[in-house]
Amino acid sequence: MKLNHQIDLFIQENCDLTYQKFLKKIVSSNYPILGVRAPLLKKYAKEITRDNPKWFYEETFDTYEKIALYGYSLGYLKCNFQDLLSEIEKFFPYIDNWAINDSTCSNLKQFKKQQIEGFSFIRKCLKEKNPYIIRFGLVLLLNYYINDQYIDIVLKICEHDYLDHYYVSMAHSWLISMCYIKYPNKTYSFLQETNINSWVYHKAISKICDSKRISSEAKEKLRKLR
């Protein structure tokens, strides 16, 4: 049985109509959403990538689920990091929603070991005009670069205003909120001094205050910055 037929069969057998309805409410995509749950897609992506490392070269991407499989598979590629970055760039045209964007980023564990090269790639992403490529860079930062080595650089990146697009602004505020959770003092100082746009600023504080990891006293202090 050809692999592309196996993939079609896997998707057909694992469609969940209840999940499909839920996903359609929170994700807008130009591709049909069939309703296969993310853990199943991720597990299957690992299996097919192990046996067919670049299976996506021969696939036609006509559903949300196939694109999700493609994105997850990038995280399982065993290749030179520069080659991986090239593969990610080939994947970019398929991203048309936040869910594919974020799930792909969360599985690119290779960035943990290749921080310097990965950071240069992120810098390039942040200079793009496509909102989902910008979001890709921001989400990679919040997944892999909020650490002792990069926190000051990440906060400087947060100082910039990016494309005025809902999903870019949401990622920007999310990144700031994660910086606060891990480095509250540094990020509080950032919030006191920053001149980023008002929407991102207030959304970041709102996200921080929504976190159960932040004390009531800290939340009250943050609310006074609004």
C-alpha cells in the first residue's frame, strides 16, 4: 500500500466529528478540517517520519490534518540543522492558522540544542511580512529561548512593534507573559519602561494575571501599570 494512501486511511479512520466541530470554532483555515486529535497526529507523524524521513515530498496537502502531520514531522527529522531550517522554510507556505503554526513550533525540539543558529533563523522570521512567519519566530522564542542566556535579548525583541495583525499581536503578548512567569523582576522592569503598542501591553498584563503561577500580590502590582 502506498504511503499517501496509508495517510488518507489513517485520517479517515481517526476523524472525530465532535472534535471537528470544536476545532472549526477556534481555527480558521483554507483547508478542510476533518477532526483528528493532535496527539494521534503527532504519534503518527513520528512513525511515518522514522520510516520515510521526507515523506512530505510526495504528498498532496489538501487537508488541515495532512499539514499538521507535515509540521509535526519536521520535529522528527534526523538531519543537519541548516537542512532542517531549509525544510521549515518550505513548510511556511502551508501555514494559514495559529494552530498549525504553534503545534509545529512546539515540536521543533532541535532548537534546544542549536540555540545560536536557531536564533539567527528567528531574527529572519521576525523581519518577514507574512504574519504567520512572524508568529512562528515569536512562538519559537517563547518555547526555547526564555532562559538565562537569552532572556535579556528576548525582552529587547519584545520592545519592538511588529505587524499589526491579531495573531502576531497575540503571540507578542504571550511571549511577554511567559517572560514574566520565568523572569518576573526583569519583565516587570520591562513593562515599566516599554513603549510597545497599548493593545499588546495590556494583553500581556492580562495574560500574566490569568496565570495561576502568579501570586495575588504580584497581579495587583501589575494591574497598577495599566
